[in-house]
Amino acid sequence: MTTAKRTKDLPRASRASEEAVRRLAAVSDTALARLPLEELLNELLVRVRSILGTDTAAILLLKGGDLVARAAKGLEEEVAAGVRIPLGSGFAGRVAAEKRPIFVADVNHAQVLNPILRQKGVRSLLGVPILFEDRVIGVLHVGTLQPRQFDRQDAQLLQIVADRIGLGIEYERLYREAEETSRLKDEFLATVSHELRTPLTPILAWVSQLRRRQLDPARTARALEAIERSARVQARLIDDLLEVSRIIGGKLRLDLRPMRLASVTEAASEAMRPAAAAKNIRVVTSLDPRIELIWGDPERLQQVMWNLLSNAIKFTPEGGRVDVGLERGVDSHLELTVRDTGRGIAPEFLPHLFERFRQADASSTRALGGLGLGLAIVRHLVELHGGTVEAESAGEGKGTTVRVRMPFRVATHDASDVLEAVLREAGAEVRACRSAAEALAELETWWPDVLLSDIGMPGENGYALIRRIRAQETRHGRAIAAVALTAYARLEDRRKALSAGFQMHVPKPIDGDQLIAVVARVAQAAAS
């Protein structure tokens, strides 16, 4: 009799649990769209405590190497006391380090570092990791004052809540970044307006003088030189704006061919010597003649050198020195350095040096002009070549060193072939396409489980491709798990990729094992 009753109740309990999950998911999805983060966290804690029938619920977020209490119900003392749990230690630390649910049947016989749990009389615990794109950002745990055996279904429900919390935290971070980006763009537009107007002032003044035909030959020549100089400044500003526009739109292309980086470096150094000589700045080059040929775009890499040297000369005072070096580094890389004795960079600005719309001095009274786009363009061009760029400075007034690392052979034409070979060897069926148009044509007859797509491609870019694919999914009856595999590696680029419809944004370069892991992860997530 008892057995029969329990058997009857199992479907009912299962249905009740499913209904609880559905209601919780619906509530949390709505909350994500309308609630500030703090209210969202508290709302979810109230609901999960009610649905799971627990006495306590708490959220700890990762900060540095510790988990820090952020919100709690029934354990408010955790937040007030600023409880910190080292990653990998204790109950919550293990949940985060192992990235899996952990059950504690009896707190009194377990390694629990947080004394407040015992002070409150908590006996049993269940904790799950808070993840975003497989990265741990915190832990969610619930507890009861009476002994309880939490089961797998409890863990699954709690993980749903943890996933919503992860999304909420990411949304808040992206919102803050968007606000900061908006502020920087406003500053940038004010700078653009100022910088475009500045060369016009001498042009208009000298044109007015020339129209009166009252200038002698010497002053006429001086007027024409000033007009030409100001026009060149304005042309350079416009070129930078157009270049950044192409970068943002994913339309910047490389013309790759065998080339010698030493030749490009020498040519750029020679071209900048007159500007250096005008300020009595010595430009000293040290180029390793044994450097091999690399695959690269000579014009774009010369643009990199021009921008680096121009920046170094611009911020180096009269009588200073700029050193340019090119040598063979470790791990089959070339290392290009531009070192100056200029004004240096404040430590707080150094991490933002290569960002668009950023200037160390964005005020209208700054001593040196320019839009602050040159180094952002450098970073993008270097990354398109598979390289990296970084800057070092001991502080203001102590000079700056910019270091570019480039692989010996940048074979972006063979990149899709390499990815295809790696995935085939892992047992996947693979179709490689060279453009968005080819991919769309292939999808007419073959609907895959996973899409790996670059962002910058001939014709339509990756953002346009994924939007068109998402529009076709109802016809095929299931969605494709999509990964943006791209050299566009900024947080802004990741936000744009996720908004366009990709499930994951993976910066290049990526090795074979990482690639297989990424494909397996998104395929598994899509299947579940």
C-alpha cells in the first residue's frame, strides 16, 4: 500500500518540480530585463529558498582569489561581515574550484570555513557554481537548519538560478561598460570637432590674405606652405577616422604576401627622421639582418611603424631619443620595440593605452593635439597579423616602451584548413566556407550542429551571417550553436558578438585542444 502510494506520487512530484523550474525560469528571465542587479539577486534568493524549502540562501562572488558574500537570505550576517572564502578552500571554495554541485549532509562533520553557518545552526548545505561562458564568477548555496539529503533534482534547479545570476551579473557589467563607452564617445566627438576645426583656422586666415593680393612673394610662399601643412593634418585626421570606421565595421582587409619586416621598419624610420630632426630627437635603429620572411601586409605594417614612431616623437621633448629594435624572440616570434625618453604614461592609464576613444589628457586645454586613434589602429593591425602589442612605462616623465610580437609566418589563408583538419581528426563532419555567401549556400543543403565563424570576412561579416542564420532556424526546426572565432578580442567585441546571436566569443589564437573543447561545450549545451 505504501509502495503503491509512493509510486503514484512520483509523477506528481516530478511535475511539481518541473512546474517550479518553469516558473522560476520565467520569473528570472523577466527580472533580468527590468530589475537592478541587487534587486534581482534578492528576488532570486527569496524564490529559490521558497521553492526548495530551505532556511538559508546566499550568493558569494569571486573577487581576486576569494569568494566574497554579496547577498543572502537567512544569512544576512555573511554580507554584513564581508565574509571571504579562499578559492579551493572550504565548502564554497571547493564548489568554485571544482565547478560542480557539492552536497554537505552535516555541517558539523564537514570542512566549512564560514563560522556564521555553524553559529546560525545550519546543518545541511547544497552549493552550485555561478558560471558565465564556463568561467566561474561565484557560488550560490542554500542550507537547512534540520538535516536534509539534497538530491540531483535540487542541484539542477539551483543551477538554473545560478545561471540566471551569472547572466544578471554579466548584463550589469556590460551596462556599466556601455555607459563608460558612451561617455568616452562624447569626449571623443568633442575632440574630433576641436581637431578638425583647428587646421581650418590658419587655412581660412591665409586664404583671406591671398585673396587681397597684398602679400609679397616670400609671404605668399609662407601662406601656401601653411595651407598645405594644415590640409595634410586634416587629411591625416580624416584617414584615421575612416580607418577606425572600417575596423568597427569589420571591413578592414589585409593583402598578405611574403615580406621582410626589417625593410618596412627601416623605411618607416627614415620617413619619420625629418619630424624627429625638427625637435632634435635622435632615432636609433637596431635591426637583426637575419630575420626571415614573414607573411604580412607591408603597407599595414608600415602604418603600424609610422603610428608608433609618430607617437614616440610627438611625446618626446626636444633633444630626446627614440630607439627602434627588431630581433628574433622566443617561441618563433619576432619582437619589435619602440622605446622613447618622453613624458611616459601614468600607471592608471597604461591598461587603456590601446583603446579607441581614449586619451591620457582628453581636456580641451591639452598641450598636444590628435584624436588618440593611432595606437588603437596599431593594436588592431597587429592582432590581424596574429601578433600582440603591449606598453611599459615607469611612470610620467620616465619614457615609454612599446613592444610588438609577431609570429614568423602568419598563414591566415591556411587558417580554415587547419581548423578543418583538427576537427576532422576529432571525429567531426566538417564543411569549410570562405565567405558568408558560401556558408549560406552550404546551409541550404546541410544544417550542422555547430557553426564556427570569423567576424571579418569578404562581403558580409560574421554579425550579418549569424543574423541571417537565426532567421532561417524555424524552417529547419532547430538552432545552430554558434561560436565567433575572431581576432576582435575586446569586451566590446564580445558584447557585440553575443548580441548578434553567437553563444560564445573566442579570441584568436586558439590551439587544437581548446578548439575541440569549445565545440564540444557548445554542442553539449545546445543538445541539453
